[in-house]
Amino acid sequence: PAGRSGAPCDTSAEMGTVEEVRIAKRTGFCYGVREAIDKAKEAAAAGKETSTLGQVVHNEGVIRDLAAMGIQTVDTLDDVEHGAAVVIRAHGVKPEVMDRATAKGLEVIDGTCTWVIQEQREIVRLVEEDYTIVLLGTPKHPEVIGLLGFAPDAIVVDEEDEWERIPRRKRMALISQSTQPPWKFEKLAAFMTSRAHELKIVNTVCPVTIRRQQDTLEAAAEVDLVVVVGGRNSANTKELTRLCGIAGTPAVQIESARDLEDPAAFDGARIVGVTGGTSTPIEDLQAVARRILELAGTGETASRADELADAALAAAATPAGRTTSLPHLVAPPAAEQASVPTGAA
């Protein structure tokens, strides 16, 4: 078989065929996830007893690293001692949770993503304006649970087979969980034109999510195979895998480099792309790139796996990439800050 370049691939049994691994641009933690993690680390470094309410990121390796720093993950505020610091993760929480934490004498460190804060403000405004609100989102997702604290009567729908239960009302409004696929939001907006005389559409799909998808599509068009790295239950990771299929490029979805065991998965692939969900550290993508080269590289590229993986990381982890979690690049440049809604901080 031939790669995207059209050149024949070496399919000999003695060695692999992978000559190059490319990490997609703008990968690594999204801005909101990174900020919440940094706030937890800063609190622990200041000597505070620190917990995060729920997993600050859906990545077991990161959770282990935080635990090694003394940062615990708790399920409820009952598990946090009086006077300790509790970090609210990027997803946000119901207002009553914030009130209860304050009443309990906890130091509340709000790591709610600025984009989610804007969503919360928008949904409060819709309630005040007496719209019947439809929220596109996964019902048990923590961001959706938090939003419902501001609009408990909102109608939550996710997959298309649920949309028929949306009632017909004179005045309706549509808003979205930030990580929903843009195409799904647009399709639901079109559907709802038949459900309301007046329809207000508030597009709260996160622009970082949109750019991540665009970058993955661009990468998929230039490689023979894409490895998508992220939590198995992560909606934004699944969407990246789906988009690769739309681009006509085979994709393998994994949680970490440890999941790559069979070199046959890369048979015939000369150029392999690596991308990841918003909860995947860019260091994990570097480890995956190295593992691909070790497992399925040609004789030369396998022997240079470390060097080539470092080069792939360097090509992606630039300030323009904006979502790296690498320590020397933690400050978001102006380009990313400009994507955050004005007044959302």
C-alpha cells in the first residue's frame, strides 16, 4: 500500500513502515483545564491542604501526579476539612455548592473555565427573560449539572433521537454544553425552528474545541493513520476519532502509550498523526509518538525514536499551540486570551 505521498510502503516483516510521526497543532490541555490544575498546584505549593471537587481532569496519570503533591480528589464537600482549600474544576458547579463550601469555612479556589462562567451568565439571563430553555448536553456531565443549578427547568437533550420530546413553545432558547460538536448544535438549532415562534440561539460551543477539531481534520488529511489519545468516555475525544473517519483516514483511539502493543495496527502507514482530547497532556502525546516509532518505525526511525518524538513535540508545543501543559510554556499568549469572552473572568 501507498501513503498519502503516493510512495510505496515497505511491508516487510522485519521492520515497521512508519517514517514520521506528527503531533497535531494546538493539542495538550485546553486553557480551562490547565488553569484549574495550576491553581491546585499553587495552593499546594503554598502549604495549603488542598483538594479538588471531582477529578480536575479525566486523566489518571495527572491525578496520580497531583496526589503525589498532596492534592486529593474528593467526591463531596463532606470530605474536606474545615479551613482547607477546595478547587472547583473547570466544569463549574451549582451555585448551592459554592454557597455550601463558603458556609463550611473552606477556602474556595474557583477554577471554573472562563468560558463556562460565560455560559452560566447566559443561562441566568435566559431564565430572567422567561425563555423555555433547551440545553444541548450530556445529562450527567459535570458541566451540565452545574448549568442546571442556574436553570433547573431547562430541557436537556443530547442525541438526535431525543429531540422529538422538545415541546412547542412561543419563546424558546437554545444553549450548549461547551464541548458539544459544533455540527450537532447547528443541526439542533435548525430543528428547533419548527418548535418555536421566537427562537434565541446562544452559541456557547467552546472555540478551543472547534480549533482542536479543525487541526485534527487538517492533520488527518496529510497522514496515513491517526492515533487519538484521550479518555474512553471523553466526548471531545470521541468526536476527534469520528472526524478522522469523515476525512477518510483510519484512526485508533487509545488512553495512553501503554495501549499500543500490536505493530500490525500500523502496517503500511508511513506518516502517522497524533492528536488528543482537551484533557490529554501534550507530554502523553509525546510518549505516544515515541511508542509508535519504537513499535512500528523503520529500522532507522525506530532507533531514533526519542529524538524524533522530541522533534514532533517541539513542532507542536510552541506558543502558537497555546494549550501545552509544559512548564516553560504555561503562560497563555494573547491569541488564546482573546478567545475568552470579554468580562468572563
